[in-house]
Amino acid sequence: MTGRVTIPNTNLQAMHATPGADGERAPLLTPAVLVLHAWWGLDDRIESVCRRLASLGYVALAPDLYGGQTAATSDEAAALRDQLDRGQALWDLGAALSFLQHGTDTRVGRVGVLGFSLGGSMAWRLAARRPGEIAALVSFYGLAGDVDPGSLRIRTQGHFASADELLTADEVESWRGRLNPTSGAGEFHTYAGTAHGFFESPVSGVYAPAAAQQAWDRTLAFLDRTLP
């Protein structure tokens, strides 16, 4: 079941997707994933990620940090990103996390966070802000310079482009090397012949289907290992 919800005590809207009834499998606790959109906003690609996760037995929640706005071009996306109040956004994401944990009819177990670019950066910040509440983190081409990765005590996985104009290979390797060993420092993957946004970007020539599928398969395997 999918639909839009309003996070209590906020003006934040979110896409909420839950697994269908399964007569053969009725878990006491259902794993959940907080999905954080890229600078394009909460668009069809992110909603599709939520539906795909729900079809595999996860509760998925994707907060809309742009208040219903989405971008079709890089210039539009940059304008929306630049207007975002990062402090307020982080507070809103904390409220969304609490809603995901305790505010639905589903008894939620361990929670992971999956972010893309802007959302990947916010995922690191949220994990640092709410230690002990997030069990796993997956970031697609997003880091956060104001977070000390060594302070995190969760399992992490990263997916990065080989030709990323926003992140250099040295920056990615430096971040990986600073992760606490308990964060799964070896779970960083770089995809040859790809650019920033290769998984969900609408920009012609950037989307890389083979790399996107491989990254998705790795993401699902990672979540399957860390969230049950």
C-alpha cells in the first residue's frame, strides 16, 4: 500500500509504502528504510524506489524536503537545493524517522536510511544526529563534510561514480578510510564509466542502467544483511 502522509507536528509530506499482506510471513517486526531524495526532489524515481522496497517486505518512507516542488533541469535542481534550510531539513528528517519508527500501524524493527546525492549527504548528518536509531546507511554519491565518519557506529555502504564532478576519488577514499571499522569501511563501490547521478538522474547520457542495477542489487543485499 502506498500513499502520501503528513509527518505529525510538521508541514512535511512524505511518500509512505508498506508491504502487502502475506499469509505465509507475518513478521513480529518489519524492517524499514527512510529514503532521502536527490536535488531533483521527491519525484517518480524516488517513489519507485519506495514501491520496490515495499514489494520486498520493507516499510519505506520518503520525506519531501522541497514541499511538493521537483526539478526537471540541473539549474532548477540547484535553485531548489540552494533554497533549502539544511538545519530545518535535518530537524524534519528526525521527525520523519520518529514517525517511521513509532507513528504507523506497522510494528517497525530496525531502520536503515538510503540517500541519493543531497539525500546521501543528509543521511550521514541524520545518522550522526540520531545515533543508535539507524542500523544501516546507504549513500549514493553523497558525503557530508561536517560529519566525522569515525564517530558513527553503524553499517554503511557507498556507491560512487568514477567521473563525478562533485566528488573526487581521493575524497571518497579519505572518507572510507576514516570510517569506524564497525561501519563496514569495505562497502564502498565505484562504478567505471559513470557520472554523478547514474542511478536516478533524468539528465540524458548520465543514467547508466547496468551500473544502476548492480548498485541496486548490492543495496538490497546489504539491507537484507543488516536490517532483519
